[in-house]
Amino acid sequence: MSNPLKILSTKVLSPIQKNRMIELGARYTERNFIETEAIPFTYSEANHTLLFSSQNAVQSVFSKTDFELLLKNKKMLLRRRKDQSRFRRKRLKSSSF
């Protein structure tokens, strides 16, 4: 009898991910071990490229009431393709990297 694969997930898994673990015969433990906290910031440089490397970074910018002014005339690169839909809904152009 072989030992099942044991996985420790540092975030809560989606139902699809959980089902996949079960299909693989793996045992898993899931917890939200990592927490982030947005820090206040201002940014006024014009004509620069902004690189968003996480969903939290995108949420942080969109939580600002003046986010449109902050992002005006900037090239924006997003690591997550999912975040591009948020930018499109707000009529902001972005690319993924």
C-alpha cells in the first residue's frame, strides 16, 4: 500500500482544486496562512509604466477614489490575466506579462 501524496496549501482551495486533489488520491490541508495589508501610497509621476504583480496590488489601486487620475497616461502591465477584465470594465488599457 503506497502512501498518499500530502499537500499543504497556503490558501483555501477552490472547489475545482479540491476535487482534483481527491481525484489524485491526495490528502490536503488548506489554510489562509498569508495575509496582506495595503499601505497608504501616493504616486504622481507622469508617463511611466506600472507593473501589477498581484491581485492585492490591483485591489489597492482601485480602492483609491482617484484611481483614474493615478492611472491616467500610464502603461499598465498585469501579471494575472484575470485582472485585465477589471481594467477593461473601467475602460483602462493594460497588457499581461
